[in-house]
Amino acid sequence: MSEKLYTIGTVVNTQGIRGELKIYPDTDFPDERFAKGSALVLYDPQKHTAVPVVVESAREHKKLFIIKFQGFNSINEVEKYKGWLLQVEEKYIGELAEDEYYHHEIIGCTVVTDEGEELGTISEILSPGANDVWVVERKEGKPVLLPYIDDVVLDVNVTEKRVKVHLLEGLLD
């Protein structure tokens, strides 16, 4: 498990007495990530402890996923994982279609306007509704919220970690 890990959910609680966990998903591909047989990692961000797990079963319930991992059969075995992150190894991340990106590819990119002005660095991606919003931290001033729409985001180069944008009127206000 020397590969890079990406967070796909957070363990929020236990479910019942048979070793199931409630997971708050942080992935656009929950059906793929939580499929039976998926190899995942439970990670404690405070103690930096990792436990490899394999999904035995999963079901969606009220915007959460109830997941049972192989080898865990009672609440006593899983209770300690509350608050841990659920992660996937890089080798299990699939290719995306053109003009689609994983969050980890976008965060950290330098944002440059179509006029050549450097705005700052993307620090966060929000998903409030119809489209994502990229938060650009500036050296001076408040962050800029860029909607991920064709009129604003002109070019994304994840290799060079650069994003070219067109600023619509009012975006810097």
C-alpha cells in the first residue's frame, strides 16, 4: 500500500450490530467505489493508521452508504473506525472522459486570465448545485469563486497545473 490514497468517504457511525458502517460519500462514483469486492483503505487521519478492507456489501440509505467489509462481523469490531476516512488507492482510479477531472487534479492549479493576469491557486471545489465552483485563493484580497462553466473555464492543463479563465463581469466583486 505504498501508492497515493484518495478520500472517497468518511465513516460517520456504525449501523446495527453486524459490523456495518455508515459512510458519508465524497465521490462522484459511489456505485463503482463501494461495489462488492472493491479494495479500499480505512485511514485514521489523527494517528496515520491505515487498514486495508474489501467491500462485502453496500447499499444507499438517506444520502449515506451502509457498508459491510469482509472480516468484520460485529459492532465491536468496527466501532473504533468512527471518524476515519475511507480511501482508494491510485491504481484503482479509472480514466475520465475528455474535459472531466478528479478534484485532486484541479486543486493546486494556478489560474491565469485570458488577458495573462495570474489570479491565484485553486484551493477547494464546491458543489452547490448545477455546476461546481472553484475557489481561487489570491495573494491579496478575498478568494474568487469561479463557476465551472464553458464561458469561464477556457482551458485546463492538469500536466502543467494551469487553468485559463475568462472573467465575466462581477466575478471579482
